[in-house]
Amino acid sequence: MSQQPGTNPYDPRPYPSYGQGGQYFGPPPDHPQATMVLILGILGLALCQVIAPFAWVIGGRVRKEIAASQGAIGGSQMVTIGWVLGIVGSCFLMLGLLFVIVYIVIFAIAIGASA
């Protein structure tokens, strides 16, 4: 059996190489802002819906950067989850603002009718 020197026939890493000269193995590194988008999405949905549009906008930009890298940058799943949570949180924000506006209008009508 002929084998090239320096290769391991039992190497379980099925990932293609990336980086300069093919020196690295494994999945590509995550985008530097992938975790931030996920955290903004979670916080925007759970605690403060004012943060949700930021997760939506930043997540959209980061998703485009990951797609343009053609596999050199990872973290697409985290960014997509944060992006979707940002969209849902933004919808909750709009519904909350609509509820407040309707409440103020009904309150103003009730005060005007009683006078």
C-alpha cells in the first residue's frame, strides 16, 4: 500500500480544508457578529421589543456577508435564528404600539363623551 508521507489514513475529519494553503481543517469560523445577532434577537423577543429591529437589520446584513463568503465564514444558523427572532419581536413591537394608540383613542373618545 502506497501512502503519501504526512497523511493519516484514519483521519475522521470529513471537512474540506479552508484558509490559506489548506492548512486548517474543520468547520469554518463563525462570523464575529453571529452571537450578537442571536443575543439581540432573544432579548428583543423576551425582554425589550425595542431591540428587535436592530437584530433584524444587523442579522440581514450578516446573513448577506456569510452568503458572500462562499463557505469561508460560518455561523449562518445562529444569525438566521436571531434574524427571525428580530422579525417576530418587531411584529410584537408594532402590535404593542398599535394597542397603545387604540387605547389612547378610546380613552380620548370616552373623556369627550362624558363631558
